[in-house]
Amino acid sequence: MTRFMALLCLVLAALPWRAQADSLRATGDLGVVVERASGALLIIDQSDHAAIGRVEGLGDLSHASVVFSPDERFAYVFGRDGGLSKVDLLTQSVAGRVLQSGNAIGGAISDDGRLVAVSNYEPGGVRVFDAGTLKMVADIPTGSKTIGLVDAPGRRFVFTLWDAGETWIADFSKGEAAVTPPKITRVQGIGRNPYDALITADGRRYIAGLFGEDGLTALDLWQQPPIPRRILAGYGRGEEPLPVYKMPHLEGWALAGERFVLPAVGRHEVLWIDSRSLEEVGRTRTHGQPVFAVARPDGQQVWVNFAHPLNDTVEVIDTPSGEVIHRLTPGPAVLHMEFTPRGHEVWVSVRDAGRIDIYDTHSFEKLGEVAAQNPSGIFFTARAHRTGL
């Protein structure tokens, strides 16, 4: 009887802890979907293929992007209306919100997770906030619309000026941001009207796309100071220019094996670029004008979506051969694709059908769907641990 009672006490003592553990939720399996028309964020669970909550009141999300805190608990949402919102994925609530400008175009979080920066069209420049309190700690006026804002190693932010054709590097590594102004490095000669930019996953190369010129400009951030290098200059030379229905997002520039793949502006093709020399090594003809060309995490496939009026289709390109091996037609207005961290699934937003489609990336079988209100961007919390995302 004594042994039985001792065992029973152990079981009873464990019950509250078990109940508490069952009520907890980890963040590594979560993500968010931007519901652009309703100003809301849909919280999703990868394993369950389900929406688990919705957070409203986030303003104009017509061109919204999201970054995550290092612990994956908080999503920072950058709205087109200049709103910076901090969303708690566990309590499914707004943990903070500031209307920091009149018109914003994305943002980034520092590599240590302590600073959040926002890129602005109106009044231009970049504003930097404490990630915990959302108190502004730095205002960097540029006199220009500012695009292509990314985080870089060493507590730095890199961004480019549409009007001036310059790239600025703001270094916050010395002292506290609230009392120590960042060191600013200005790199001139980027080119005419840069419209978007990216940083490679290793944090070394920053590449700006040019709207006013046929080509791109690359910076090696290991150089002091970085020297602009024009790449893919004139890649459309000698052919009749096509109308551009939607500018491709350079975040779609993806490393697939030893090559980058880049959506060509206004053309029905993607370009393959050697990752070391940054020289063009091939092209793949596509269904329409590509918007995103996203590599599966292992690099063996590249998934491509397209601009209006051919935006109901997704093509899958085999990296070794450079050939299209599969075509999907999820529905009207495919806006974004996001791979699960190891690439076994891809989630596809189909805006005008009001849903997210989920596909197996090996069999191409549709595994499920999640209802959403005018969905656009999809962001999984694994982005918290990747430079530039």
C-alpha cells in the first residue's frame, strides 16, 4: 500500500505540469499571411495546415512585409501607410503600433534583434526603433525615396535612394542607438532610379535593380568602402522592350546550387548568374513576366509566379537542367510563395480565390488549403534566423 500511495502521489504531482505543457505552443511551426484588403494578419500553423488566429487593426497592408524577432514570438509588420506594428504570435494581439511616416516601403530587423528599421517614401529616409518598446532611436533623412532596406551583419542596415542613385550603410555597432548616431557610409554611382535591392544570405553582396537602366549594381560589403559594380548591363539589348505589368521583387533572387536565378524585368524569362563571377550563364523561357523566382531550400528547384494577366500560373524549374518541369494553375492572382524551412512543402497565396494552397514540392500534389481574405505575403518564423529576411 505504501508503494502504491507513493506512486499515486508522483502521478498527481505531475498532472499540473502535464496540463501546463499541453497548453503551451512553440513558435517554430508558425507563420503569418498578410490579408491586404482587411488590414489583418492571419496566423498559421505549418504542421496543422490551418489558421489559428487573426490579428486586425494593422492599417494599409497593400504592400506589407514582415520580419520576426530572434525568439520567433513577435512579428513586425511594415504597412504602406507608414504603420509599424508589433504582433505577438502567442497572445494573437497587437503588442505595439506606431504610425511613423506617411508612406513606407518595408523594413528590417538588426542581426541582434534589438533594432527595427523602416524605409520611407514620404518623407523619405529611414527611421529606426527599439524592437522592445517601438520608441524611435534614430532618424536618418536622405532627401529621397528610400528602397531596398535590408539588415547586414554587424548591426548594420543597408538601403538605397531612388532619386539620388546612392546606397547608404548605417552602422549601429558602436554604443547605444538612442544616444550614439550611426556611422553612415554613402556609396555613389549606383545607377539611375534603383527600385529594389537584396542582400545575399551570407550578408556579403548587396544588389540593387535599376528602373532607369538595363541592368543591376552590386556591392561587396566586405570591401571598405564598397565599390559599385554594374552587372547584367544591357541584358535586354537588341530586343523590343515589353510593357512591364509588375516589377519583379528582387527578394526573389535566389541561390540555386552554384547559380543565382533572377526574374528578368518585363521579359518572359529568368536569368541564371554564376554566384562567384556574377556573370550571366543562361536563361529559361517562362510562361509570363516573372515576379518571384524562389529556390527550394535545397536549391534543386525554382518556383516562379507571374505578373498580370498571366498570374494564375506557377512554373517549377529544374535547377540542373534549367528546364521547366511542371506547371500549376492554382487560380487567379498568385501573389507569393513560401517554402517550409526544409522545403518539403510550398504555400501559395491565391488572392482572388481567397485562399492559401499547400503543395508537396516533390510530388506536386496539393495537400490542403487555408481560407484567407485577399492573401498576399506569406512569412514563416524561420526567417528570423536568415540575413535579409
